[in-house]
Amino acid sequence: MTLHLPAAALAGCTAVLLLQPVTAAAEPAPRPRTPAGGGSVTSLPLTAISTGATGRAGPAGRGLAARATRPFELLGVGWDGPAAALADGSVRVRVRSAATGAWSGWHDLDTDGADGPDGPPHGATAPLWTGPSDGVAVEVVPGPAGPPPGLRVELVDPGQGADAATAQVLPGSPADGHQAPRPTVVTRAGWGADESLREEGFVYTGPVRAVFVHHTATATEYDCADAPRVIRALYQYHVQSNGWRDIGYNFLVDRCGTVYEGRAGGVGLPVRGAHTLGFNTDSAGVAAIGTFTTDVPPEPLLDGIARTAAWKLGLTGQDAAGRVQLVSASSASRYPKGSKADFDAVSGHRDGFNTECPGSVLYERLPGIRAAAARLQHTDGAPDPVPAPDSGPAPAPDSAPVPAPAPDAAPVPAPAAG
């Protein structure tokens, strides 16, 4: 893999299906920490330091002096307590390349908690993809409230994946009347998901009426054959470090335009994700693998997002070029809990939360993605290339976990009352 670390890790930034309503709950505790696919998550506690490497941490600082570690390719910092505990502080890390032995410069980690379930999430920074590494140093500068308890750095080795040797895909479907064709999707088995890590059941919401576009804040210049490693690492971090029930995104798209199944439960069903705090209900999260704050997203990636949005929104008859109204489930979002907010059917993560995700350059391409997705909903062929930017009723409640459907199952009506 060709590694290009971003200067900062940004938040990586889901017939109508009606199921029994339940109260939304926090994501469950993480599963065992050694996946069947040979990966691992190593947790190292961060201790008190009187001053950081540059003298900025102060007496309340926490950190870890530069040290050798087990091999890892992704990291993040977690803590006990609310996700906002470090919102007024800062976290930065350095890593040592396993290939060259050279140490990187300092990289800031995003502490805003923009991704996550709508219930009280487990505190953690956004993850940083480092590539093969075997050493780490950490510095935490807390806010006025001081450091949260249980500060630790989580080092993720994605391993080879439980079924990584099997390139399983869900073939694309042809257009059906007004319905956009389904893109070819690499299944969870195809990217090597260890299904023993996630929760066994699935949670569904009302029909998907909005797609939120994210970026994963990981390396931008990578071999597309290595994208499954990035996804496995994100999956392990979301589940084992953050304590979520599964990976947060519903879909991911790599720089070659390949679409990957994210959170389990059926790609054609309205699976509740953990991607846009406050607006995980009646939405789907699609993450571009990379960091697009200044880097330009490749055209195949943009087309993959457009194809996914066109098909997913078309399942419920939602015009990709239209507007929708969602109800906020968290006052930590841009909108107070319970208030109504208007969105484009294809929106960016930053539209619902105060974050830079999906990166300024990718965000500028959203009008073109939206237009391409809308055209695809009304044609039988491929969407036109996504153009460059021009310079000049109440949501249905979340539902209880239900048995697993087939990967490409269509929504089914609820049983008759009684």
C-alpha cells in the first residue's frame, strides 16, 4: 500500500417497512478483542505527563512516551464517559513505520464525536489509518474539565479477515421501471468481516429518505486491493474500541469506485447505522475511503457514491435531487433534539453535524453527485460523469433487532396487528 497520511484525522465522518418500535439504546459493549481473522486490538493506557514533547500539555496532560508496540495499521484514542469529554481539548499522535523505522510528525485526531449512535456513545476520537506501524507516541491536552477517566490508545491490526480469500459480491441488478439499478456490492464476506465481533441482531428504521456522504479520513493514495484492510480496521475500531454494534457506515466506496457493504442487516433494507449523530434514523451513510479535505476525489469514487445513492433512495421512491425533512435525535448535532431539519436527499455529514467531513473538496462535488444520482433514477444506463463544482411526515421509530434477511432482500410489509 502506498501510504499518504492526512495532516489531521477528520470525522469519517442508513412497500414501507414497519417493525415494532423500541426506544433507541446505546450501542452494546464491545466483543472479545481478538478477531477470528487474525487481527487484534491492543489497548495501552495513557498516564499523566507534566509536559508534552513540545511543552504544551501542562500538568493535566496525559500521554504515552514513544515506544515500540505490536504491529498495527489504524489507531484511535478512547476514554470512559461521554463522547464530548475532550471536545475542548486536543489529541495528537506520532507513529513509527514498520517498513523504514522512521517516525512520522505529529497528527491531530478529531475529538468531536461526529460519528456514532444516537444514544449515549462511548467516548473515542476519529480513527487514523497509519499503514503498517510498530511504534506510537500520544499526547492529550484536556479541556477545562480535565482529562476523562480511562484514557487509552487503541492500536488495530486488521489481520487477513475471516473470509478474505473469497471475493464475494452481490451482482448489480438492472433498472426496474423508475428504479435505479443496484450497483455491484462487495459483501461483508468479500472484505473479510469477522461476524463474531458484531451484535447478532439488526436494528431497522423507517424508509431511507436521505443519504449522508462521509469520508473515512484515512489514506487517499492506496491500492484498491488494500481497501478491504482499511474497512476491516474501521470495523474493529468501531466495534471493539467504540463499543458500537457494528461498523458505523452502511456502505463504503473506494477510489476505484468499488462499493462495499457496511453495517450488516441487508443492503436493500433500512438498517440503522452509526454515521451521522442525530440523524441515523431514516437515512443511510455512504463513506468515501480516503481524506478529501484538499485531495481531489477520483471520478470512479464519485460515480460509485452516485450509483449507491440513486439505488438506495429509489427503493422508497425518494428523488435523489429532492429535499427531505428529518427529526434530530441528539442535541449534540446541529439541531436540538426533537426539532425538524431540512436536508438535500444527498447531503454531506457536515450538514447534520459541525464537522469538516466529508472534506471540503468532496463536499463541493455533492451537487454533481446529486444530479448524477437523479439522472440514474430515470435512465437504464450508467450515470453521466459527475461534473466539477461551478465556481461562479415524522420519522418512524427505531425497531427491535430481527433475524437476518438475505443480503439483497427487499423490504417486507409488517404483519397484521394482533
